[in-house]
Amino acid sequence: MTSSVPSAGPSEATYRSIVEHAIEGIFQTTPDGRYLLANPALAHIYGYASIEELFGNVQEIARQLYVDPERRTEFIRLMNEHDSVWGFESPIYRKDGSIIWISENVRVIRGADGKVEYYEGTVEDITERKRAEEELRRAKTAAEEASRSKSQFLANMSHELRTPLNAIIGYSELMREEAEDMGLESFIRDLAKIESAGKHLLELINGVLDIAKIEAGKMEVHAETFEVTKMLHEVATTITPVVERNNNHFEVVPTGELGTMHTDLTKIRQSLFNLLGNAGKFTNQGLIRLEAERVATPEGDWLHFSVRDTGVGMTAEQMAKIFGAFTQADASTTRKFGGTGLGLAITREFSRMVGGDTIVESQPGKGSVFTMRIPANFKNAQDEHPVVEPEPVRTGDIPIAEGDQPLVLLIDDDLTVHDLVRRFLHKEGFRVVCASSGAEGIELARKLQPSIIVLDVMMPTMDGWSVLTRLKGDAEVSDIPVVMLTMVNNKEMGFSLGVDDYMLKPIERGGFVSVLRKYCSPQGSPTVLVVEDDQTTREMLRASLEKEHFTVVEAVNGADGLRQLQNVRPAVVLLDLMMPEMDGFQFTQEVRANSQWRDIPILVMTAKDIDADDRARLDGQVSRILQKGACGRDELLAEITSRIARATRPNELIAV
Amino acid sequence: MKKLLLVEDNEMNRDMLSRRLERRGYQVLIAIDGAQGIAEATRHLPDLIIMDMSLPVLDGWESTRRLKEQNETKTIPVLALTAHAMAGERDKALAAGCDDYDTKPVDFTRLLGKIENLLPGAGAVA
């Protein structure tokens, strides 16, 4: 083997050495999940001292190694299809029960008859990379969250800024009028400047507020039906003085019959004001045209509005920037022409919110054409039914999903709230039925006997307080809990009228769900408390459990688990034994010592080898001990389900 | 002289608006919350009520609703003042029985136009 004669290829010893010393795990496995070959690196990655120990312990790869046994099935499916798999990533149990992520590169080896003989390939531990990816994802979510809070703050702040500005503008107008009466010429000029600066500041604040609301997702679409020609006439009347200021000529040129639109009138009007105001600002002694045309497409009618000017125009580079917030074509533009640079950003966002878009064509020195294309009928693209239904829903044909999940009755005149609440409560395991008026709400409450009623305070015709009084005065429904949705805190009034709880608008999803759970824990989704110090395992369990419609509450150690029990009463506790601060043994003792918690089933999941001593400590205290790694996901779920079923007869709880 | 009732809790807005309206030849009565607004309206029967919507004690919507339920006050036009930011507020103002609305900050010329439109015998300012 140490021959100096060059051989045809590396010797067997060389191959052996490569396999023995490789950093990556190398293996051969049979289709039924046994090891034929493994190298020390593989045993090391999986937490075993030697290859022998690995072979001795792992007889069934799918169930013992893969956290999700389905991964092995998926792996085999891919192998059959492609004969090789590259970068197949899965979470894996190590010997001690901890979870790591691996990436496998594998190919299939077939015999002469084409039948699969074995698979061979390499394994790399990618846990660190996965962790880094996860951190990155979290950082991104946190950054987006921070950006939203900032926008929310801006929206609130802008509103506060208006109040003093109201006084500044009002008093300067008042003083100017009085100065005019008294003939105080020099005062008039200065007061007019204060007034004009105040109005400019107000415009800036309005722009910032609009942008902040758009970014915070608080800008809503209120669709209404209107005649396009009439709207154009109103816009033209208002904007003509502004557009004609630089000795421009302004004309409105409709093509054909424009008909009606059903969309957000205020946003369309403001967008046209922005485009026309800009055209006027950047054009001197030129022509400004507002053109409008109705265009039929297979997806329905669209309205095209174009604002054409003969002004300064823009280069391609400038055009690329103008729709960004706070940018004008360049900084010198701001000095020369003033303005916030928000108008075009707002216009584009508005047109997109109603399902259309705004585009620009321009040449320097030749002028610009801004075209806004808007669907004639606004549809909410996300769920493909109109957010605003002109007629109230009739009680007879409200579809209510079958099932035994708790039924939430929402009474609110704002249909966008219906849509929002319905979508997120559905995900949380509630059934939702909505009423858009107090009268309809009362009727539905009687007919459907919901588990809980969520009631908006501010509604036309019959407000929330009147609805509440009626509900609480009606023996058929008076015992159904009512949660008020309100923008203003008015607790005294509410509690005296029999309100059970409050939620503040705008609705914050987490808070909303936790209030609902206080009154009706969805039977379809019992709560499981997972007490486990390893984050990866917790997340894995959460994912599996939530998929099965369990509600998951996490605790990072025993002490944290006890704290969680103060707030929630889980149907089952899933408990790890080895944890810092307070271990599973002590946690179990504390739970069993408390009369209120005594009958909650506890399932111990442990990677520890349970010895007789441990067993004695847990005897009679826990419902079942499951060995991590040895117990598959389905088995775990079945165990949880059976414990929940038995929990109605707590005496049956026996440790095994 | 036409009699206007201004229901507004913000002191500066109240002072400024009432002075400007007086300059235009209106007699202006003042109330600082919804409950006081109803009391003043019932006692003095003004020609028109300008009502801020976000008021303490009793808000503008509820106050308007009650004014429109009372026989002696139900024919008095109510002009709602709503915050510009809240799109839903104007619909709610109209639903509560307000005859017209204007947004804050107030554009005084526009507000005068609306007042004159709503007054019985439109435009006849003493």
C-alpha cells in the first residue's frame, strides 16, 4: 500500500482515511432506515461518542433522528424522483435530545436491476447558520415593527400639531381683519405673512399625516358611488385659481361618456388636486390639460385621468425619484418651487390603494404627463370581495362555519372592521358572525346565542350603549358576555350598564384575542403549556401543536411555568425535566401542591434516562413520561388529545 | 341679529371663532360641553348651533341626537365641526342628525358660507 509505483487511483487506505477524517458526516443508509456505514464525524454531529454507539442506538432513522418523521418520507420521495438531493435541510434530535439543523447531500445507489440498494451522502451541521437566519428574520420583524410604531406616533402627533395651528391661523386672520378696519397697513402685511406661513405649515402637516397613516396601514378606503363628470367639474372649479397663477391656460378635456365610479372619492379628488397643483407650479405661461377617459377591459372598466403640462419637464433620473416621499426632482427644486415633495408619493399610494396606479412620462423642457389609472369599481384585492357592501347583510343567509369553536358576534357599522376581525379570529379558532347595525346585532344574538358579543360604541341610528342596554335587559341573551369596542375610555358608564370588558380601537390583535379567551377558550383549540428551556424544541412543538389547532403557551423553565399558570389554565402541560432555575421535578411538586392546578395533566418529555429514583419522584405526579427522540410527533399529539379527553375525569390520572 | 350657539371645549378656538362671528354681525352664545350645549339651546333657542364633535361630558354626536329628539330644539340646524383626520367622523355626524359639517382647522370663509346656507331665510344677516 505504500508502493512508490503510481497506481491507477487512490488506494483503499486513502479512501478509508478520507472517510475517517472528513469534517462532514458521511453515511450509507438502507431504504428502510438503517445504517450501513457512517464515519466518526457523523456520530459526533449526532452527539454519539462513536460510530458503534450510533449504530447501537439508531435503528430507525425516520423516527429516531428526524424531529419530523415526515422528512424521511419526503427525502425518499425526492430520491425516487431525482436520484440525488442537494441541500436537504431538516431538524434532527441529537443523542441528548437537543435539536440541531442539518443539511444533507445524498445520491441513490441502484443495483443492476435498477432497484435501490442504498443511499450515500454527507451531512453538515448548519445549526449556527439557521440560528443566524432566524436572528436576521427577527431583527427584520423588529425593525418593521419599530417603523410602524414610528408612523403611528407621527399620525397621532400630527393630529396634536393641528390644534395650536388652528389658533395661530385663526387669530392671525382675525387680527388682519381688525387691522384692515383700523387701516394699519404695515400690520396687515405682516399678519398676512403669519397667516400664509401658518397655512403652509398646515399643508405640510397634512402631507406628513397622510404618509404616516399610509405607512402605518391606517389609511382606509371608503368607497362611494359618484358621477365622474361632476367630480371633475368640482375639482376644476377649486383648482383653477392655483393652476392659472403662473399665467397658465387650463382646460378639462373629457373623452366620451365617463359614467360613474364606485371608489374613494376623497382620495381621487386629492390625487387630482396634487397632480394639477404640481403642473401649475412647474409651468409658466403654458398649457395645462386635465384629460379623462373610460376604458373597458375584460376585468371591468377603468378610468384614465391624465394631467398634461408644457412646463419644465424632467430627466429619466429625476422621474425615477419623484414618487418617493420627501423627494422632489432635486434639492434645488425645493428652493425654487417650494412644497413638501409628498404630493406625488401620496397620489401614487392613493391610486394603488384603490387598485390602480400613477405613472409619469416626461422630457426636460417639453413638459410632463402624469396618468392615473383607476378601476371604476373598487374591489378589495386581498380577499376579492368588496369591502363596502351597500346593503346590510340579511340574517337569513349568513354563512357560519360549522363546528364547535366558540361563536363571536361582532356588532360594528364599519365593514372594514368586520373583514379584519373575521380574518384574524378565524385563524385563532373562533367562528365569527358580523352585524352592521345594533338592531341586526340584537336579532342575531337572540337567534344564534353566541359565546361572546363584541360591540362597537359609535354607530349610527342605535349606538353601542343603547344596544348594550337592550341586550342586558333581554333574559334570552343577558348572560352572554359583552366586550365594548371603543375609541374613548368611558369605563364607569360601561360597567354601570353591564359591560364585561373593554377593548380600545384601533384594534390591537394580541390584546383582542386574549380578552376573548378570557370569556371563551375555544373548545376546538385547548391550551397546551410547554415548559422547556430549549428554544428550538419549544418552537418545534409550537409549530406542531398549532397545526393541530392547539393554543400554545410557552415557559422557559419551571418558575416561568408557574407564572404562566397564574394567567392561563392549560388543558395539558408538556414538561421538560432538565431546566435551569427550576427543574421539572420541582415544577411538578409545586403544581400538585396547589389545589387549583392539581388536576392538570402533565406529560413529561425528557431526553434524560429516567432511572428508578427519578421515577419514584414523579410517581403519581405526572400522567406520562415520553422519551425525547423516541416519541414521534403523531404519538405526542395522540397522547395530548387523549389526556384532554380524560381530563374531565381527573381521578383517572395515573403515571405510567 | 341672528343668534348662534357655539359649543366648543377648546378655549382658544371658542374665543377666536366667537369673535370672528361677532365681527360678521352674529350674536354668539357659548357652551363648553355637550350637556351645557343642550341646556343653552333649550333655554335660548338659537337660530343655528355650531357643535364640535369631541366634547367632554356628552359628546357632539350624542348631544345632537338629543337636540333632534326634543320638540323645541329639533328644527334648529346643527353644523358639526369634525377633526380633519378622521374620515368616519363626518358620516357619524350626519348620522347623528347634524345638518352639515365642516372640518377643523376651520377655513373661516367656507364656514361662513355653510352657516349662511343653513340659516332660516338663507343669507339674511342683520
